[in-house]
Amino acid sequence: MNEFELIEQITHGIPTQSGGLIFGIGDDCAMIEGRNGKDMLVTTDSLYEGVHFKREWITPRALGRKSLSVNVSDIAAMGGKPLYYLVSIGIPKGFPENDVKELFDGMAQIAATFKMILIGGDTCASKSGLLITVTAIGEIDSGKALLRRGACPDDLVYVTGTLGGAALGLAALEKGMRSLEMREYLKRHDDPTARVTTGAWLAASTCVTSMIDISDGLAQDLSHIADASGVGINIFADLIPLNDGFATDASACHKDPLILALTGGEDYELAFTVPKEKAKLFEKMLSVVAPTFGHKVTKIGEVVTGSGVRVKDIHGTELPVSSKGFEHRF
Ligand code: ADP
Ligand code: MG
């Protein structure tokens, strides 16, 4: 069973409505009615030793940064502003005290960039490695959040940044490759950037119909938009944005660049949809602000009637993609 089937099973039949809850399970964050014209966004994500990281691969400070960034990314995926975080930590026997401090300093560095405040957590001993669970809370103007469920046929699909870099970084770690060429990808893997400014701008643009962050691979995460919106999505392989020299760097690691970009996890870029009739206006507005974002935004596909995600080559022929992305299996 994969994680999505398990979530479906455990959440089936439990109450999903209560006063003040706008929605719970099924998007990047849960959303609760706030005050003063704001909605509150709540999300939680864990990083477990042996599952998400090996201690010899990442410094405690970088691990701290990543633990908060991956949570903030889910707030960015709704267009929200991050405000608070809580940290639950399971510490294995013999784990150096100074490393715990480094971990929290790493989180504090990311928190400082967004003016987030640590408001609680839990501290336990762990018998199975280092366990970190972060909960992040944010806010957004009422009714402005971008959901997975808003995509419509004829919308265009865009992504921020470049894809596959974090997965190539992971491959380099697994192969023990630490060359200069791999350094950029190792950084992508260890220290992702949550696209908060971009997400907030996209939510305010009134041109975007749905959005998600890419944590498990482009194809997998777009399939969540497709499922939630009741539509199909076509991605054009030749339009997918890659780092300069990515194909060469991927083959040095014996990896297929397109498979990395389509199915590699942990890029934490945003994927979103814009109605075709608004695309011209959207791209014009974007060209004014994009230089301040520090990353590009690329059109990669279209929303169609139907279901699922298809990847097409330059001739429109469907490419077989054996896996859609990363999933936990039980
Ligand atoms: P993301 O990749 O954005 O963090 P996930 O794919 O992990 O989102 O989760 C999808 C949805 O399922 C989210 O709304 C999340 O809160 C919910 N979810 C995941 N695991 C559980 C669980 N154990 N109990 C309840 N809800 C869960
Ligand atoms: Mg997400």
C-alpha cells in the first residue's frame, strides 16, 4: 500500500466538518477561519533519519534549515505568509547536545528570513534515530488561498525554477560524488528554498486557478491537482526547465535527466495553472516582477478534460513514464 492509499483509508469516515474549518485533509495545508479578514493555514511534515536523511550526508544545521523549509513550502503552495512553527524532536542516545543546538539554529535561520516565531513543540528520546516533525502555521487574506482543486480544461500549466536538481543531488550523495559540478545539486537537495514571495504574488495576481508545491516529483504532484480538480494534465517534456548542463551532469551520475525532472522529489518548486485567456496578461505582469524572484517561471503544459498526467514529446507522442514520483510504501 502507498501513502496516498493509506491516507485515504485512515481518513475515510472520520468527521471532516466543524465550525470555523474551511477544509482539512486534501491540500498542502488545512485552512481555518481566522480573524480580521484572514484565513489560517496549518501544515506538518517530518524528516526521519534513515528514511529522509542519513546523518553522514547532512550537517545538523542544514537539516534544521531543511526541516522548516519543507513545511514553509506547503504554506507557499497556498500563497500564504508563514507566521509560527512548532518542533517535535526524537533524539537518539548519544546524539551530541551541540548538534541539537545546531539543528534549532538552522531552523531559526530560515524562521528569521520569514519572521516566523517558534511557539512550541515536544522533546522525546528516540530508539530509532533522529526524528524531526515540524508544524507550521501561516495566514492568507480570506478567500485568496490557491487550492489543488481549481484547475479547469484549457488552463496552462507553469512551474517555478528548474526541476530534478534535488534528485540529482540525492543520486550524487548515494554514489559518493562530491565534485564541483555536483555541488549545486547537493545544495538543492540539502537546502531547498520555499517559494514564499512567488506564491504570495501568484495568489494576489488573481490569474492562478490551482497550485501545489513539488515535493514528490512533478508528475506525482501534478496528478494531485488533476485528481482534486477532476481534469487531465499534459506536460510537454521539451519545455521542462532544467539547469544548464543538467543532461551532462545527470549522465555523469548514470541518471536520465527527464526522469529526474519528472519524478525526482524535493525540488520544492511551485506548479500552478492559469486560464489561457489570462495567460497574456499574466505573463506581462510576471515579466515585471520575475527579476525580483531570483528564479524563472516556465510554461510546461496544459489542462485537458479527462484524468491523469501525460508526458508528451515535441511531436505530441506520449512518453511512457514508469513511476510518477516518490511515495512512501508500507
Ligand atoms: P504534502 O506533500 O503537501 O505535505 P501529503 O501528500 O503529505 O501533502 O498529504 C496529503 C494530505 O493528506 C494533506 O492534506 C495531509 O495533511 C493529509 N495527511 C497526510 N498524512 C495524514 C495522516 N496521517 N492523517 C491525516 N491526514 C494526513
Ligand atoms: Mg505540498
